[in-house]
Amino acid sequence: MICYLIFSVLIAAAAFTVRRRSLLRLTGAAFYAVQAAFAVRIVTGGLYGETSAVWFAFDAAGTLFYCLLCIVSAFAFFHSKASLHDCDLRQTRTYAGLLMLLTTAIAGAYFASNLAVTWIFLEATTLCSAGIVYHRRTAQALEAAWKYVFVCSTGIAMAYLGILLLAAATDCESLDYATVAAAAPGGSALYLKTAFLLILCGYSCKAELFPLYTVGVDANFAAPAPASALISTGLVNAGFLALLRVYKLLAETEVFPWVKSVLLLVGVLSLVVGALFLRRTNNYKRFLSYSTVENMGIAAIGLGIGGIGVWAAVFHVVCHTLIKSSLFLQIAVVRQVYGNYRINRIGDYIHINRVGAVGLLTGMVVLVAFPPSPLFLSELMILKQTIADGRWWLVTGIMLLLCLVIYFFCSRLLRLCYQPRQDELHPSATDRALSWSALSLLAAAIGLGLWQPAFFRELIDRIASL
């Protein structure tokens, strides 16, 4: 793992110094070759299930999410060329270097087997993401970047206090997840509850859950759309995985029912916020960001109800990664065509870029969980567990909110594809190859909805086991 971090950071550092765009593309190719080689080494080279440098472990969760990260990050990097065509070399190489560093930091958070190491890498993602958010150098981007740094740093500081309380409650000298989990059943209930609340609030800025979801929405709005695809999936997954590890760590303690109730409340509030703000926003990037809040709320509800809901939550997050990254990449093509993301000003996309419009409409159907969407399976399992527990009030609330999400999501994307354009400016030329590329991620998600390979199910079984 140390060698991986060194090579990745060195290549990212080289990206900051290149003097030609062709060299920058070669640097990107070298970086993603290292990512692919590392993924292959884990899966087939005997690293899976092993530990590295004491602080890292190549477990099922880290391996699955890292493979997804490699795919999404590579798509984001190579789609960024079209989005940054109007930027000078200095801006472009800074953006590319930060994107590589962000990918490396996220990977470190995935494989960290120590609470403190996870915290360190999540803080590193804050700095990298803030630089990407400020890429356009506008006043709006500066405001979003500073807000992101301030709120995320405050949240991460809260999470650190939670980690210290967790260590005090369990009387552990080591912050290794396995060590703390073994000692947690004998810990003080008050300390454990307070620690979980602080960690949940702190990491909610990364997982885009209530209450600190707003910084993620603003960051996605200000960052270039391909980078938003990575932030809204790979980085959000890092926050979710950090919370999942703490959730499993407390599974054998007396406070676990309380932990599930808190996650259930946070999930419902996130679903409410996501559903209602889908109606209010007038920008397609914010629109997709609030959809992320809504989907992470569904995942939190799955953790909160427990049982098969945990498996469904992990499956939901995995499939959401492919679907949401595809939609953000499609929206990047929309901006290249129209020059903006304003919902009330652009339309008639079906006649301008038929491939992109089909990708958006298909993504709409899949994201709102109509069959054969994989999200249909995960949401059905969550509802099944909720009904089995007799929580009819929760079933009613979820169904009502999901109906609102379906209405708002479909009405906005249908408007983009079919309503007459209000702007008189002639749209720019379309790179349909990018639309086809983004569509391939969506096809992969639909494939998982139709068929889950045995090894894939086994990985999720291991991740969801308590």
C-alpha cells in the first residue's frame, strides 16, 4: 500500500509540472495504469484479505469500492478534456493533479484499517476537493471552496472528537477497527452514543447526509461536471464506508439499537431534504446533487432498519455510483452544448444530441428505480424489511417521498429533452463519443440489476455481515 501511495503521489506531482498537454495526457495514462495494476494485484495477486503497513487492510469493502473508484475516476479524467478546453495549461494541469491526488486520498480512506488513518485521508480529500471546486477562479467558486473547507474541516474535527471518545470508552491504546470492536461491548454507553453522534455528524459532510449535506451540493455545483461525478460517488462512498465501519464496530454493543434509530432518522431527513429540494433548484448540477442526498438517505434507512436492509444499502450505494457518475458525465456534455445548466432556459436536447438525450432519459428511469434498475431491487428489499418489522408509518413515508422524487426527476429531465429552448443562442457542436462513453456506465448498472455474479454477491455478503 505504501508503494501504491508513493507512486500515485509522485505521478500526481508530475502532473503539476508538465509543460505540454500531450504530456499531461501521458501522465494521466500512467496514473490510471498504476490504479489498474494495483486493482489487479489485489484481486488476483494475493493481496485480498491481507494487511499492509499495519494501518491498511485489503478487505471486501475496500476492494469493491476501490474498483469502482478506478473506473469512475478514469472516466472523469478523460471526460474533463472537453470540459476544460477553454482553460490554459496551468489551470488544466492543476486540476488534473488535484484529481489524481483526490483519487489517491479516497483509496487510502477505503483501505484504512485504523480510525485515525481513515480520518487523516478524509481530511486530505477536503483539501484536494476544495482545489477542484475553485478551478474556475470565480467569486462563486471561491465562496463554495471556502465554505467546503470550513464546514468539512469543522465536521472532520467533530469526527476526531468522536474517535477520541470512542477510544476513551473502550480504553484502547490502538485505534485499529478490530481492536476497538472487540473492546466496544464493555464500553460506557454514554460515551459510545456521544462518539457515534459526533462521528456521524462529522462524516455526513462526506457522505452527503443530513445535517452537513449542503457543502457537498455546493461543491458539486461549483466544480467541473466530470469532477462532480467523482465527488458525488467516489468521495461520497468514502464517507459512507467510514460510517459503515463504525456502524459494524458498534454492532455487538448495547447501544446498537439506538445507533440504528439515529441512522433511520438521519436517512429519513436526508430523503425529505433531497425530495423537496429537487423541486426548488433551477440548475441541473444541483438537481443531481440533491438526488445524491436522497439516495444516500435511502442507504442510511437500510442501515437503520438492519437485517436485509444492510445488504440492500451496500448494493444501493454500489449501483448508485455507476448511475450517478453516468448522469454527471452526460450533464457535462449538456453544458458543452448550451453553455449552462439552467433548467428553465435549455431544452430540445433530443434533436440536438439524441444519444445524450437517450442516456439522460434512461438514467432517469434507472435512478428513480423502475425495473430493470438495480435500485429497484435495493429499495424493494428495504421496504420488505420495513414491512416485516411492522413499521407501516415508515413504509408510507418512504413511498410518499419516493413518489415526489419520481415526479420531480421525470418532469425536469423530460423538460430538458423536449421543451422548446428559451435561449436564442445557437447550441455548440456535440461530441457524441462522450455521450456513448457515459452511457456505458449506465449499461453496467442495468446489467447488475438483471444479474449479480456470484463473486459480486459474496463481496456484498462480506461487507454487510455484522
